[in-house]
Amino acid sequence: MDDTGGMYGAMCALTGLYHRNMTGHGQHIDLSQMVSSVPLNGPALLDFTVNGRGSRRPGFPPGNRAHWPGTPLVNNYRGPTVAPHNAYRTHPGEYNDWCVIVCHADEEWQRLVGLMGAPSWATAPKFATVAGRLQNQEELDEHIEAWSMTLGKYEVTERCQAAGVRALPVQSAEDRVEHDPQLRHREMYLAIEHPALGPHKVQNAPFKLSETPAFNSLPSPLIGQHTAEIVEGLLGYSHEDLRAGFADGTFWPTKRTRFAYMEEMLR
């Protein structure tokens, strides 16, 4: 099983247990923690796009530092107090053009120095240790961002990860759907043909089951599209009862024009 978290991990574990109880055999559950966390971003994205409210608190500087100047050098909720540990602007410098870079050890820092071409500023003794980098964090971040601004966020990410430096791009909703290589590999967003909207990518199941694959195969329903299936199939009423319910306003307002698929359903 891959990294798991929260509700999705429990759901997948229960699915595997159910399958084993029914057949006597278990199955492999493949679940990425990163994929499972994507739906949790929905409220913040909606609040920003609809209400214009950002998630940054007033008075707090941008970035994602493990330590802020003037505060005690202690391990906090983010883990070890290290530097560099921040979100750095990347080319071309638009709203979502950022990449997070973190070096948890001096060895990782040396890898980043080599990746940046070993500039003279990076080889200064004051940046050789974590303590020195924390004491000179403002200058450190300015230099790193001058380098990161020469590259796009995905290129910065790829170069850093290839060199053994922790890095991830800051992504918008569009980035995750259209550009994220991990989500593309996991087939997180697949196109489904909608009868009214045409082809649109929708979120797929965030987990993969070896014996009982789970995936979205149907688009979201049209209003009233399945009324006949529910009334006649699930509830057991006749087709004449269905037509009567539409005629008297039970299933659809009498003063509102019915859609073509409803008329077809009532024939």
C-alpha cells in the first residue's frame, strides 16, 4: 500500500476487507497521499475564486519558512528548523509561478549549490551550515529566488528532485488538472462526455484496486434524467403514474417547459 491518509485510507482498507470477506482473497490497494489530499483544497479554491478571499493572514509575510527572524530556534509543527525552506518565485513571475525548495541537511544544501552552478555567494562560509543560513535567511532567499526566476516552476522542480533536493511546484487548479505529471500518471483527471456540456475532465477515483477497479464512467446527471428509473424501477409505480406525476406538477413544475429528454422519457 502506498502512503495513505485520512478518510480515503480508511475507505480503501474497508474495501479491501470487504473483498477478502466475500471471496477469501485480498487485493492490492494503491493509494497516493498526494492524490488523496487534492480534494481537500476545494474550499480554499472556492473561497478565493468566488469570494476573492485569499488564505494568507494579514500581517504575515509570504513564503513557507521553517523559521522566522526574531523567533526561537526550536523545532515547530513543520518539523526541523532549517534553511532554505521557502516558496520561491519562478519564471515568468505570475500569480502561481512559485516553487517550494527545502534543504533538511547541509548535504542537500551542497546539492542545491551545485545545481545553481556554484555561484560565489553560495560558497561563502556564512551559508555553509544550517545555523549560518538561518542567521542570513533574508539574503539567502533573495539569492535563491534570483536563480529560480530564470526557470519555470516545473523545470525547477525536475532539476531539484533529480539532484536529490526536495522541491514541489505551487499549483493552481488548472495546473493540477492539465500540467501535474504525477496526477497525469495516476490518471486522476479523465475526460467524460457530458450530453449538455460536451467532453470535460472530471476527478477520477483517487485509489486503485487490483481486483475491483474503481473509476468514473458516467457524467453528472441532467436534472430529472433518472426520474423514470427511480419512480418505475425503484419505487415500482407504473408508466402511467409517472406521466400523471409530470402532468400534475409532482415531478416537474407544470408552468416550466420540459426538456427534450423528459418528453422522450414520457412517451
